[in-house]
Amino acid sequence: MTSLLIDFPEDVMLKICTSWISMKSLCRLDSAICMKDKRSHFLTMIASNRATFSNTSPTTSAKESTANVINNKSFQWLTNRQLSIEHFNLCKEMDGITLEKHVPFATKIFRKLRSVSISAGPKLSESSLLVLTKQCQNLDSLSLNGFKKINELRVGQIVELSPQLKTLSLVGCWTVSDEDIQKVAQKCQKLESIDLSACFEITDEALTSIARHCTQLRTLVLQHCDKVTDKGICEIAKHCHQLRSINLSTCLGITDEGISSLALHSPQLLSADFSYLKEITDTSLTHLTTHCKLLQDLQLEGCTSLTNAAVEKISLKCANLTILNVKYCGKVTNEVLVEFKIAHQKAVLYTTAL
């Protein structure tokens, strides 16, 4: 059986080893072929730059998930084999893994690391996270989601050795502050994507720093950032002219002023989510449809101040639109929505009307 398995095409074998079987099974597979001539090829494949180790498999139920947890024993196997991996994905609670124990090997195993994705688990220590990130000289993607006390993990220190960082996600890091994001923006000026969803303490000061230091920004997600206002969005618009996607859903401090400025300075915008911005009116859509001709995805759910005139402008000027969401826009009637569907037959329309 082992012989048949290692004879699979490399891409299939790689998928099996890094996504579909548990770390425990992977260690056993290594032992099973340790005396075979293909073992060297097996280890080289596992150590390839494409390898992504996760602690759950796509078909694992919640009841069985403990079998796929990366624990200290399986991590020791990785370090003993001196495998250099490019992607490290630990998105469930870890089984007490303490990276500090593996510091002597960390330089080797993480020397080619390009992306790290970790969701908060009660057993992940601050020192373990710092051990991991300090080895990442070439890191270009970092996702630390759900760390509700991320400020205690010293964001500035985490990103200090990652000036090449292009993607940063801090979703649900409730206490991350303006000061934290200012440090990130100053140290990581090549950032192209930032997701600060549910970072409730973020204000315009953080956005001003992002705008002035991260001018290559293409994606910005600020969903549920209630303290953000037009001032911060205007700064982003003024300096980040490469913006392709923005999500301001439920940022209740945003009005026509912010959206109009964004539209004026973002001609390459492809995707915009302005859901539940109850203060924006048809004025915002006039500017958006005039200056953002490339728009493909527009989310306007819950924008209760918009009228039929807004949808008519979208229908007339946004020829590339493939998705439009106008759910719970009470002033938009069936008649104009029918006309939109006739004009954009291939577009997906989400609405509570019709």
C-alpha cells in the first residue's frame, strides 16, 4: 500500500500529505518508507516551497479533528527532518505546541517561510508566536485572526523583521490600537492588503498612517470599524491610488464625503462593500459611477437612503458590473430592478424586492 502511495504523481502526493492526512499519519508514512529508495524524494517533496501544513483536513469532522492537530511530537518530526516549509497554517486550537522548544531548529525549518496563518487558541503563547515570526525574514503574508489581546503580543515587534510584508490580516483583534497599526505602516511600507475587520479601537489616525506609508495598497477591509470616519477614508483616497477593493461595511461614520473622495481618486476600483452605510445617498453613487468605470462587485445592502436614481446610474454607467446587492434598500422599487436585470442579464442581483 505504501509503495502504491508514493508512486502517485507528485502534485497528488503533495496534496495528500499536506492537506488530506493527519500529521500523525504523515510521520508514520515517513517511517514506513525509511528504507526505500524513494524516501529522499518524499522528503524533498514535503519540504518543497509549496507545502502547507494545517492542523485539520478538509474532510475531518469536529469530533475527529483532534487527530489532525499539530502537537509538539509532530512538530518535532518536522524539525528533526530539517524540512524548510513556505506556508504555515494553524487555524484551529493547537495541542499545547510550544515553539520555544524548537528554537535550535527554527532557523532551518522556517528559513523559506513566506506565509503564516494562525487563529487564536488558548494554548498559543506570546513567546511561541514571537519565536515563529522572528525566523521569518522573507515573510510576505501574516494572518493573526481572533487574538483579542493582540496588543499584548506587541504587533510592532512581530512585524519588525518583516519589511517585505504584503498581506496582513488582524480580523477580530479587538484591542489592536492606532499605535500598533502606525508601527506596522511605518515598518511594512510594501503592504498591498490589510484586513482590520472588527478591530474596534481603530480610528482615522491609523488610516492616516496607512495612507501615507502604504501607497501600494490594493485591498482594504474595515468591516465593523465603528470609529473610522470620512477623514480617514479621504486620506486613503488621497494617497492610495492603486486601490482595487474596499470594504467599509457597517462603518457607520462614513458619509457621502468619504465615498465621493474615494470614487474620485480610485479609478481602478473593482470591488466595493458599503453595506449598512445609512448616511450615504445618491450623491455617492453619482461619483462612484462617474469615476469607477471598472466596478464589478458593488454591495449596498442596508443603504436605506439610496433611491431608484442610484440604481439607474449604476445600470447606465457600470457596464462591467457582475454583482449588485441592494437588499433592504427600502426606497428602491421593483420597476427599476427589473430594468436593471434587462440591461445586465449576466449580472447577479441580490434584492428583497422582485
